[in-house]
Amino acid sequence: MNSTGTILNKKPALNGHRKSPSVNGVPKQTKLEIVTLAHEIRNPLTNINLAIDVLENMTKEGAILELSDIIRRNSEKINVLVKNFLHLNYIGAESAGIISIDEVLNGALEMAKDRIALKKIKIEKLFTICQCDVFINYTTTKIALLNIILNAIEAIKNKDGVLTIITKVRNGKCIITIQDNGIGIPKENIRKLFKPGFTSKLNGGGFGLPAASQILHSQKAKIRIKSEENIGTQFIISLNLAANTY
Ligand SMILES: Nc1ncnc2c1ncn2[C@@H]1O[C@H](COP(=O)(O)OP(=O)(O)OP(=O)(O)O)[C@@H](O)[C@H]1O
Ligand SMILES: [Mg+2]
């Protein structure tokens, strides 16, 4: 990394003779390509925003304006995610701080709010009265929890979808439960969940959970999964409380 923090002048670590190292099964040499791809994603996003501007100037129709607002806010979210991704990869991870886990969960829910509204899912928040303060990196932890929340939303197929989020303090740990009443996970799939590329979805990438587990484990979190087919799934994450981190 040079003084401006960019890694673009680094040569890709391509080596035709030696087996390249990998992180969670993803070859390290692809990092440069991934960073470049992240850059490229921002170009069509700019075009989408420009097209929405034009569309909004062409109509006063409420339904169209409502939909264009959803497109604009979501493209802005992609933009922020890509910017954060580039930031983490160029300048190094944002440092950790003492943060209330409620704040992180509310941030993740905010990012998922359009999907929650579109599927008419009920949210039950049972946050502990005394705050769960943890020593974590806000941005990456929010992305990890968002990935788990998105899976919960995607698993809900019925009309009476409920997403329950519970935080509590137990034995010096902050315990987060993210629970859905969706399709559940077949027993034989539970051990495959964190393998990059494992997906049961038509358009799934199988990268949400491996990324979430990498982020959470790097913050010394533990993840447990309880699931029953056609009943639902619980992801239980335990993090050290800030007071017990030092
Ligand atoms: N709450 C859940 N309910 C049911 N199945 C789940 C749940 N969470 C995860 N899964 C299963 O785990 C698989 C892997 O999840 P992961 O988030 O890694 O990938 P994905 O959701 O399929 O794709 P991506 O997140 O890359 O869009 C999912 O395809 C699904 O089969
Ligand atoms: Mg997913």
C-alpha cells in the first residue's frame, strides 16, 4: 500500500507455478479483481441515478415516484456498500470501538427496511434494557448482521412472516438472536452453510454467510444455528461485552 492508501499499483500476485494461498476457499490473487469490480459497479449506479432524475422530471404520478424513490435509495445503499468495501480494502479496516449492539442492529434493519416492507414482515425487537455494549467494528459487524437478517427475510415465504431480534446479556456476553418463521434449514445443510458458494437459492451467491462468519469470528464472536424445517431458524451470536474485552 502506498502513502495515499491505494493498492491499485500493486501487481496481482499471479503465479502460474505455485498454488496461490486462499482465504475461505477464495484465492487471494482475486482480491485485485474484486476491488476493480467494486469500482466498476459504481459506474452503472451513476447511470441508474441519472436515469431516475430524468424519469422523475417526466412524471408527477405518485406510484412511479414511490418506486423511483425505492430504486434511488437502494442504489445509494449499493453505492455506500461499495464505498465501504473499497475503503476497507484501500485504507485498512476501520478501527473497533465501544458500540451498543442495538445501534448496529438498528442500522442493519434500516438497510433491510425496503425488503421487510415489500414482504410485509412484522419485526419484533426485544432488546435488553441495559445496553449490550461491545467492542467491535461498526461497519463490518453491521454488514455481517445484515447478511443474516437478509437470509431470514428471504426464508420467509408465508404471509405472516415475523422477524424477531433479541439481545440479552449472559455470563459476560452479549447474545443476539435473529429468528425467523421461514422455511428452515434441512439438517444435512447446516454444516455446509459457511462454505463459500453454498446456496439453495436460484439467484443466490452463497457468500453472505461465509462473509458474516469471517467478520464475526474476527471479532471473537461465536455463532450457533437452530433450525427446524417449515418452522423457522435462529442464528445466535455471542460477542464479548466491551467491559470484558480488555
Ligand atoms: N434463515 C435462514 N433460513 C433458511 N435457510 C437459510 C437461512 N440462512 C441461511 N440459509 C441457507 O444458507 C444458504 C447460504 O446462505 P448465504 O447467505 O451464504 O448465501 P445465499 O443467501 O444463498 O446467497 P447470497 O447471500 O450470496 O445472496 C442459503 O442459500 C440458505 O439455503
Ligand atoms: Mg444470503
